Amino acid sequence: MGPDGRWLEVAPPNAQSCLVIYPKSMMAGWEEMKAGIVFLCDDINGTFERMKAAGVKFLEEPNPMPWGTYARFEDEDGNEFLLKG
């Protein structure tokens, strides 16, 4: 997230998920954003293709960033999530 990026990841031992806490100011447009849930996967492109084929509505294609590749998707109620690889 850049040279000044700082965040905290919290998870119980051997967990497959974690909570990430970061300053809102690290994300451009944070004033407009809702709370986020990020799903980490080993193969983002393959997971993206499988989810898309299953009917998941993605708001963008996988987007490479310095901290990893991500794609935004939403559920049937319009809640947004991130898929990160």
C-alpha cells in the first residue's frame, strides 16, 4: 500500500481468515466507502473465473496493485466485498 502503508492483521492461530485494520486515509475516496470484507485466495484469476461463471456479480476485473491483486464483487443485496490474491 505504498512506502508509508501500515495496517494490522488479527487472526487466531491457524485461522484461514483474518481481520485487517488500517487508517481510512490510506484508501483514496474513503469518505464514500463502506466497511469492507476481504476474501484472500491463492489463485485470484482462477477463483475470479469460477465465481463469475457461477453468477457472482463482479464490479471490476482483477486489478494488480503493489500489495496484491484484487477484484470487487457484490452480493444480491448490493454489499461489496474484495477478492484478494
